[in-house]
Amino acid sequence: MNPAPPQPVPLRKPSLPPRQDCPRRLRGILSLDDFERAARGCLPRPIFGFVAGAVEDNRTLRNNRSAFDRYDFVPRVLVDVGTRSPATTLFGRRYAAPFGIAPMGLMALSAYRGDVVLAEAAQAAGVPSIMSASSLIRLEEVMAAAPDTWFQAYLPGDPDAIDPMLDRIRRAGVEILVLTVDAGIAANRENNIRSGFSTPLRPSLRLAWDGLVRPRWLASTLLRTLARHGMPHFENNAAGRGVPVISPNVMRDFSDRSRLDWQDVARVRRRWQGPLLIKGIMSPADAALARAHGADGIVVSNHGGRQLDGTAAPLQALPRIAEAVGALPVMMDSGVRRGTDVLKALALGACCVFAGRPFNFAAAVAGRAGVDRAIGLLYEEVLRDMGMLGIRDIREMDAGLLAPGGGLVPQAAAPAAAFAAQ
């Protein structure tokens, strides 16, 4: 299937104001990791634990970061890099940079109208943003605020619920659908129990205390949400509205997906006319199946370390998957924190990468201003690192610019250059 590409969006460049012009609480923020440290002092303990944690022993979470340390750069010199651009084209759209905001559930617990904040910041900066199905704000509201937003959906366990869900997504104006396929079984998220987070949220004296000791969050996020919008509901897991976050029936909204298979993906492909991405691919064999079932792109991901502990890092899986699918656009998330991470992923076969937790924490720390700064910091890092590597266009980024342990990496399948014609 070759759907008509969406209309290109005007290319914008993320701006990074001088530190002295930032809100006071952002002046000490110099990198994406700084947002996590700052958010620890802003968010109640259960919510911070939910966002920051992963599963079981957090091995996958650590793998996602350490994978980037296995590669070093081999810069080129005496290249005129006075004019350079990290802009990229995806599915007929021109974006300012080859990175975007990954989907994150329950964003509205971290920041007031968190999903809207992320989407508006990304659209203003000219980078892609993916809204999560496990969100507490209606998809239609986010699309009205930021029409370029991509939407991430889970397949319902009930096949009869798939078509109505897709119809609602289409009516909301979504053009790019991201189907997440790596969460068919509920994960063992022990960190949630240890931090006091639960689904559904269960009111308790400890939970009340955790909120009271974070008065800014209590006033600006929780009480403001309740006063203006009432009790948050799961809004986008199906064609209709879900239950409140405190309902004992919450898990009914996350019906068992263990019996889903590739035939369900084929059903979505027949129904969905726009670009369809499959997210959660880690195996080259699955990548080939995704292409065979009509996917327009793949997101290599292990769910940010939140599903199977001990899973390989997406960066490790990336080269083989890129080789298995040829010119099909391959994206990646999990563990991205620096401009150097973005460029390493591009060299190994990605055309775009997504980061999640840092933007969540940025919104928690300073709302829209925090997310704007996070995007600007990452953009400036990518642009600066391109200059020091000796490249003027991200399509020049390839495995010849990497070296593990002092040995040159064999030339990989063509990375970002393969997507220049899209």
C-alpha cells in the first residue's frame, strides 16, 4: 500500500535562549540528564518512581544507556562545516532535527495537561512527537492543539474493538499511526510497588503525604486538573472513554493482548490508509514480517526497559534490523540522552530517534518552558557534534565515523542517506 504522503510542515529551528533569559529553575539545566535530577525534587515519590523506573533488576534500562558507550567517534577534519543542518524528511514531512518525543503514558500526572505541553512544544520546534494511547487527555484535544502529532496505539485484545478505535483515530485527524506491539503481557514493574505507585491509583495516607510534600506539583498539576477537568480518565485506549485512574476496573481498559498476532496487524493495515509504523521491534525476523505486512516504518524499541528485563539495547539491534529491511525507514528509542547518542544511532542505520523520560521530566520541572529547553539543548548538541565530526548533513553520518575499542566498525547498510528521497 502506498498512501498519499501528508503535506509537508514548515521547517522550524528549535531555539535555545541564553541561560540568563530562562526561568530561574532552568538556569542550572545544561543537559537532558539534569532534568531528571531536578524532577526528583518536583514530583511526588510514586510518580517519579513510575517514570524513572523500569522492571525487575533494571538491567535493560542500564543496557539502553551503556550501549552508546560501546562506540567512539572517528572525526574528519579540515571540512568546511560553517553551514550545516540536522534537518530530515520523514513520510513527506520536513523536520528540523532527526529526533523527537517518544510516547509516554500518564503524562498528565507529571505536568498539567502534559500531553498537550509535549505536542505543542514539538510542533513549535519542528520535531516529531508521538502521543501515547495510555494518556489522560483526549486525543482530539491534543490534535486540535498540535495537528502534526503522531499517535501511538495498542491493539485491543478484543479484535472487534480494532476498527472502531482506528475510526476514532482517523476522525481526530491523526495522519501517522504508531502501533506498539511489545506489550502483550503485563510486565513485572516492582519499582512501582516500591515507590508506592499503583494502577489504579489507590488513595492512602502515604499517597496524600507524598503529594503534600510537593506543594508546587499539588497546586499546579493535581488540584488544577481536578478543578478544571475533574478526575482524570484513561481517554484513548479504545473508541470510547475509559475509566478514571482511581477506578478498581482500570485493568479492564488494558485487556489481555497475549493472543494477538500478525493477522491483527494485517487487519490494521487494511483499515488504516496513512503511514503505519510498528514499534517494539527487536528482531530482524520481526522487522521483515513488519515490512511484509505493509508497515511504512519500524521503531526499534524495548519499551524503554519497561517490559522484559535483560533485553538487548535497541542500539545493539539496530544495524541488523536496518540491513534486514533495506530502504524501509527505521527509527529507534530507549536510552537517548545526548546529541552524540542521536548521531551514533544514525550511523548504525536509524533515520530518526526518540527520547521519552527526559521530556517527561522537563515538563514536570517547568512545563512548556522546560520542554522547549530540552528540545533546544538536544538540537544544539546535535548541531555542535556534527561540526566536530566534520559533517554538514546528517545523511553523511555512517558507520565509518564510529570505532569500538579502537577498531573501525565495518561499513553498515546505508543509514539516513537511504531516506533522502522520501
